[in-house]
Amino acid sequence: MEIRITVATPNKKIEFHCVAHQSTRKEDLLIEPEFYARFATTGVPKGDHFELELTETPWLPQGLNSIHIHLSTYSNRNFVCWPNEMPTIEMAVEVFRVWCVGTTYTLIHGKDFVSLFDGDLSKFLRTMEQTYKIRIE
């Protein structure tokens, strides 16, 4: 499933595109299991799981290391760096929304958005809109 998100700031808009790939078993993952084993709180996903492959990144500047993108050693493709389980497409879309808004914050302020994220997806989106005027269009 293709997902397109437009993030608006007071000065510009940024388009983000990804494809959500569903896997039902470890062998179907497009990101190497070692990534999940190392970074996920629950280890390698079991059962339904979505991975978000970035398909267009013209907004990505060279040399900015605080963008959360994972280059898969399995597929040599870029994915949203989100190691925890995403068992439903609805959750995958919400995670991508948060990632897009957070990445926009990082692009504008040069700071890692994770320092502002406490795990509450909805709260993060509200904070970004109210405090930093970064929102989903």
C-alpha cells in the first residue's frame, strides 16, 4: 500500500512517500532481523508486521545524520527507522505520520525529534502543531 503525507510548516510543505510492506513471518521481512533484535523492545516481529519503505526522498539533505532512515542490508532499500512492531496498516499509517512530522522538525531545527517524543503518537502530533506549527495537511 502506498502512503503519501504532506507536512506543512509556516514556510513550506514537504511531501513524503512510502510503501507499506506487510509480512506475516520472519522470512518475509525486508529489513534484516538483526535490526529488530538489536533495537526493538520486543525483538524480531512475530506475525503481522508492516515495514515502511521510503520511495521518494528529494527533501533529504546530504550529511544530516539525525534523520531516522534505515538502509536495509537485506534489500539495499531505505526504510523508516521504526524497530517496534506495526501489526496493522492503521498503526503503520500513524507511525508514518509521526515520522514525517518529526523528520520535518529535524530538517527545520537540525535536532533529533526523538528527544521530544515520549511514545504517545497523538500527543506528539498535537505538540508539533501547537508548539512548532508543523502539521499534517
